Amino acid sequence: MTDGASIRRARLAASPALFRGSFRPFFLGGALWALVVLVLFICALSATITLPTAFDTIAWHRHEMLFGYLGAVIAGFLLTAIPNWTGRLPIAGAPLAALAGLWLAGRIAILCSALVGAPIAAVLDVGFLLTLAFVAGREVLAAHNRNLPVVGMVLLLAVASGLDHAEAMGAPLPPGLGYRFAVGLIVMMIGLIGGRIIPSFTRNWLAKQGAAGSLPGQPGRFDVAALAMTALALIGWVVMPDATTSGYALLVAGAVQIVRLALWQGVRTVREPIVLILHIAYLWIPIGLVLLGLSIVSGAFQASAALHALTAGAMAGMTLAVMTRATRGHTGRDLVAGPMTIAVYILITLAAAIRVAAPILPISYMAAIHLAATAWIGAFVLFVIAYGPMLAMARPDGKP
């Protein structure tokens, strides 16, 4: 009888290049969707078009960036990392294509939910995240791996998406509960996974350079405490977004995260952009936490601008950092950022900085929004141009 590993091995060998690894369809599809969403959002915001969605324009933009774009990147990262965690062969071929198709169906259904019906869109969208959690959980449990909490976060993300859909359909929920829950979960994902890979990649690069002195260490008790404090602060904000206690908790969490980031010695990686960008992207987490705390405690900063430090800054920056690195590594290329990749990093960082600073810039608010959108679009266009062929075509060394 043919065992499961043999079936997966044969499926992997017979699959088109695009479906030989989960990072391929989900990184490429996610990047293309990020472009579509922002272009449509700017056009709708300017009253050039009317979107056929049951969500209002801002809610649709917010949902699709959190659950559409980031949902795809999380799927690509998680299902690519799991074989390294478990030693099992990757999901490939028809099962991978079906999962990617479910993700795409959710995106189209939500965009057209005023026509196809909001419940159908919700079932497809939440169904993708539940399916992703099931597939990932099956792999992790089969290998008795320690990364089950990451799978749990995907399940909670499905809950957050369901809450966002329910609010859009008129359920009597606290305004914004679903999206705040999602932001909190994704920040914690970045904190958890970033806390593993950023010091590790930094340490490896510094050691390769023969750097003197101490190197970043493995996550320890301080990291656990920092994550716990951040989780408590974010839970408070999700449940009580206007409470002064939530604001102060966010300020404390931001300060602790700054210390945590400093211990990873990012300033020593300025000569290697593909490592440095991980530190720059993570820096947006303490910035966002502090600004969000200030917006609650003193009203000294606009809450939406503070949120964009966490979303456009930390989430978009970190995903592009991981997507470029993972794509190069898993397609047999050197882990070096060329001019186009460096331009992607600069543009996404510039987009986040402009969006966060929009309320205080010496130009009109809408001009700043359009300027930030232009930089964002530029970053993703360059990513698709540079990395699209790598993701869609076979490895140059002939390996799967």
C-alpha cells in the first residue's frame, strides 16, 4: 500500500511550479491582492467608483488587508514553515491549489457581497481560515510538534473574521471588536515568531561576519514577560479601547518591546538590508503601541494613525521582509537583497511613515494619504516584478 509520504512526494514532483510550495501561490496572490485592495480603496475614497460590497468602504479595506492579504501571507508562511518544524513533506499540488482557490473565492465574494450575499461571503472567508487551521493543526499534531499555539492563533483569527462579518451584517457588537481582535492577534504572532527568527538570523549573520562581542541569544524569560505584558495590554485595548488603563498598559508594553528589540542588536546589521529590514519592521510594534497608548491617555495622537504603525508599518513591513527572504531561500537563491529588493524595503517603510505622520504633515491629510498609497503600491509592484517569476517558475537548480 502506498503511504502518505509517497503520495505527497509524487504529488510534489508532478505539480506545476506554482503549487510546489505554499509560499508560492499565497505570497504572490497576497501581494497582488494588496495592490488590488489599495487601488480600489483609493478610487472608492475619491468617489471614482462604488464597491459592490456589503461592507462600508473603510471596513472593507480594513478587513481585506487583515484577513485577505495577511491571511494569505500567514498561510504561505505557516504551511512552508511546518515541514521544517515537523519533518513532514509539504502540502502541494491539488490540495494546495484548492486551499488557494478557497482564499481567492473569499476575496471575490466579499468584494461582491452586496450581490452574492453577506452570509455566503462570510462562510467562504471564515471557512478558509478554519481550513488552514485544520490543515496546519493536523500536520503539527501528527509530528507532536510544539507549535500548536500558532495554529490556535489562526483559529482565533477565524473568530475575529467572523466577528467582523457579524458587525457588518448588523449584529449588536461593540464597534470594531473584530478588527481590533485581529490586530491584537497578528501583533502577537509577529512578537512570537519575530522573537524567534530575528535574533536567530541576526546572530547567524553576525557570526558569519566574524563579529566580536556577544551575539543575540535565544528567547528567554524576558521575552516571555514582554509577550505576556503585550498580550495583556492588547486584550485590554480589544475589550476596552477607550479605557485609560488600556492606554497606560499599551505604553508600558511599547517600552518593554523597545528594550526587547534593542537586545537583538539590529544596529549591527546596517550592512545587510535583508536582515536590517526585520529590525526596522519590528520597530513599528513599540512605536504603534506607544502611539496607540498616547491616543487613549492624552488624545495627543490620532488613533487611526497609531493603528497604521502596527498595520502598514509592522505587519506590511514584516511580511515583505519575510516574503523576500523566504522566497529567495526556498527557490535556491542567495539571501542577499539586490537594488529592487532594497527599493521595496524603502518604499514600504516610507509608506508607513507617511501614513502614520499624515495628521501632522505640512500638507493636506488626503494628499498625505495618496502619497502613502503611492509608496505602498510602488513597494508591492516592485515585489511582484522581482519575485513573481521566482514564485511562479521552477527553481533554477531543478529541485522541487
